Amino acid sequence: MSGSSVTRAFEVLNAVAARSGGATFSGLGRACPGIASATLPRLLKSLVTAGLLRKDGVGGRYVLGEGSLGFARRALGCVSRADLLQPLIDELAEQTCESAAYYELDGDALVLLVKTEKPNSFHYIPVQARTGRLDKHYFSVVILAHGPDRLLRDTLRVAGVDSGNTRKAFDRLVARARRTGCLTGPEDADQPISRAVSPVHGAAGGVVGSIGVTMIGTRLPKSRLAELAAQVQTCARRATRLFVESGVGAGEKSEV
């Protein structure tokens, strides 16, 4: 196959992949104006024969074939979680103008896997550094709130948080994280900060980690927190989709 043929094939595959319900012949013609109308039918036939595309017998739309889907799974499987998420974290920080990060739990510690820090904003611990305070840190609270009950019980027992006012405060945070889908507001930390954090799920549906932004200050307007929550939740859904497509599951060891 010549270089130009490969380019045209990739253009068609990319156009089909960009449409969740598939693409019609006329739609592909509009999406790929550089491909001659006489060439497109032959190209589509070749892609179907190769298993890279298939034609939906009901709607007559072209969708990705098993060949393309298998390649995508293998390609994504070679990419680390950090590499998958870094563009999303970069984009979240750019959109919000706040420092953004993704954390995972590893035993009795919270591990920072990916971060993007904005000038004059919050600065996180180094990548792969570990931190405690699992009952107060919003990133760990969100993971525990959306994880299995056994993980929550075991973590609180190890941390010594199983009764009293500390446990009541933690339970309120968990309830809010579950109710809203994005835990926002001032965090009980050693410095005046606020956060907006949402869970990221994996291929089997279990929570894998949490993604969010950290702001300096504790008196952010409610409208600003609502805006940040919406942006963080969108980013978390995109991260979940990446993890599902690449087969990432809960409980896997964090990778740089």
C-alpha cells in the first residue's frame, strides 16, 4: 500500500472513530473531502475486507471493525497510566487555571501519579511521593467513598479512625462525595486550600483513583466551585473512558 493510500485509510478510520454511532458513506465523503468520490468506495471495501471496518447491517453505517479495536486495545495496553492521563491533567489545569493532579491509593498511603502545576498556584508533592491523612485528604476520601466497603473499613482501622468526632467528620465527607460526585470546598489541611475532586473508574467498574484541582484559599465563591466541579467531573469521565478502553482495573500497581 502506498504512502498516500495509508494516509487516506487513516483519514477514513479516524473519521469513523470520531462518530460514536458510526458514519454513513455520504458522511465520510463530507468528513474526508481530500478523498476522491471514485476512490472512497474502493477504500472502504478494502478496509472492510481487512477487518478494520465493518458495515452495520441495520443502519448501513460504517463502524470500527475488530481489527481496529484489537489494535487500539494493544496500543493502549503499552501506555502507562501516567502517559494516558498527562494530556487530560494538562488540559484540566489549563481550563481551570489551577494546579491539577491524579492520585491512587497504595496500601495505607495516597500516591501522586500525575500532576500539572500552574504558576502562582498550589504545588503538590513530587510524583510517586506518598502521603497519609487518608481520612481528611479529599483525593483519598473520594476514592474510599466510591470504593468497596471493605477497603473503607480496613483503611480507617489502620489509620485509627473508627470512632468519635473524627469518624463523624469523615462520614460526612464520604456522604457528600457520594451524593455530589465531586467533593468540593475547603480541606482540613495544614495550609489554607480548597479542592474539587472526582473518582476515576476502571475497566471492571471499580474506582481506580481520583482526579481534581487544588486552589489556594478557603473562601472561593460557590459559583467558582460549581464551575470547577463541572470541569473536574468532565475530566474524570474522560479518564474513566481511557481506562475502560485500555483495560485498566482497580488494584493495579501505579506506574510512572
